[in-house]
Amino acid sequence: MPNWCVGTMKVRGNSENLTRFFKEGVFHYDDKKPLTFIYDKGENEADILAYVKTNDSGYLAIKGVTRNEIEPLNDYGEIYFTDSRKDKNIRIGYFRFETAWKIETDQLVEVSKKYGIDIRIHAFEQGMEFEQFIEVHAGNLVKNEVILFEDRDWAWESVNPNWGG
């Protein structure tokens, strides 16, 4: 049984690319069903994504990324999106991310390329006492930082010492 590396994941892109990512690149882990979308009232469905709603319980997964699970950060099954402060055409979505052992950056680079989105993850692994921070922009890995806590006080120095493991 693996140790789980757990953290938050953000995806950034225009509404069209994010919608395509969630329609084609994310599925319900247990039954492989697609996601249900809820759109802003009065907006064009192809244009603006307010949030992704999952109608049933269970985890979601990203196609092409091994041993991963994503889930909403709230108890209502909703993944919210917000506008970028720098560009109103860009939306940012955020949710919980889990993967076995460590983040496989090469797979996320391919996801970023395929869907034209940026990805940012900050994850924690309690059992092996490390944090991993990755960022992918337009299919290019721009950051892959691993912070090891071998001779340090994990419980005190880690931002989320009870995540992962």
C-alpha cells in the first residue's frame, strides 16, 4: 500500500480549455462516468464555467496521471473557479489532489500540453516527511521543488504536517 502525497491543485486557463479538460480529462474514479457541469446563470455554456458539480460521492481522477485522485475542497461536491486578477479571460479552479508516493511531473506536463492549461500543486507526504511543489505552464515544467525534512522538525516546520502518509 502506498504512502499518499496530498495537497491542493490549481488549474488555470481560458474557459474553453478548462471546460475541455473537465469534460475529456477528468472522470469519476469508481464508475468512470463524466462530470456534471453547472454554469453561471444566463451565461453561454461554452463560454463561462462557474463550477464543476459532482452529483455523487467518490473521487475524481485525471486521465493519463497514474494513481491520482482529486476532489472538491468543500462538502458540496463543487469545484469552484475564479477570475484571474491579471486577465479576466483566464479562470482558476482549485481542489484537493492525492497521488501515490510523489507527484509524477512528466504526466502532468502532458496533461497541460493536451488541454492548454497551467497546473500548480503543493503537496505533503507525512510518512516520508517531504513537501513537493510543482508548476507547469503551457506544457513546460517551470518548478519542481522538493523540500526534505530529514534532520528537521516535520511537525513544526511543515505547513500541513498531518497531510499525506
